[in-house]
Amino acid sequence: MRPLFVPAMVFAPLLLAGCASAPNAPTLTLQTSKTPAQYADCVVPKLQGSALNPTVSQTSRSYRIVVPSKVSTDNVLEAYKAGKGGKVFIYERHLLASNFLPSSFERAAQDCI
């Protein structure tokens, strides 16, 4: 029983560290000359064209676009009014193997800048 207990004690904190270290900072921040409404009007069709199913909500100063993920936490794009145009914050979880190329979510966000 003891030989099985030691490896479990070694790996348990490592597994929990992945859950505890979830970042709240955006993975990408973009500046656009478009208003949040214009930006959302551009990005939502691109996400739908990539077979993603975005949900859009809005306030008086911002748009929030959420794309559900089957593997990890939902991907979120927030566009806020800023000076002359808007500021876009992207919150996206990447799978380890997919960090090398931009995802369709990130490409759609950058195409509409």
C-alpha cells in the first residue's frame, strides 16, 4: 500500500496546480478603430463561418462574445469603447499542441481589427 501512496502524493499537487493557476489576464489585447458594435458585427459572422457557435451579450459600453469549448473553458472576446474606437480583450485557453498557430477564434478577432 505504501509504494502506491508515495507516487500519488507526488503527482496530486502537480495536477491541482494546473487548476489553481488559471490566469485571469487576457491572452491577447488588441486596439481597433471600430466601435464595439462594428467590431462585433464583423467578428460574429467570421466565428459562425468557422463552425463556432458564439453567444453575444452587450452593455452600453461593451460587447461580450462567448464561444463554448468542448475541451476546456469557454473562449471569451470582450470589446469595449475606448477613445477613438475600441479595445478588444481575448481570453482563450490553448491546448498544449495548438500554441504554435493562431486558432480560428484568434484569427477572426485579428481579421476584424
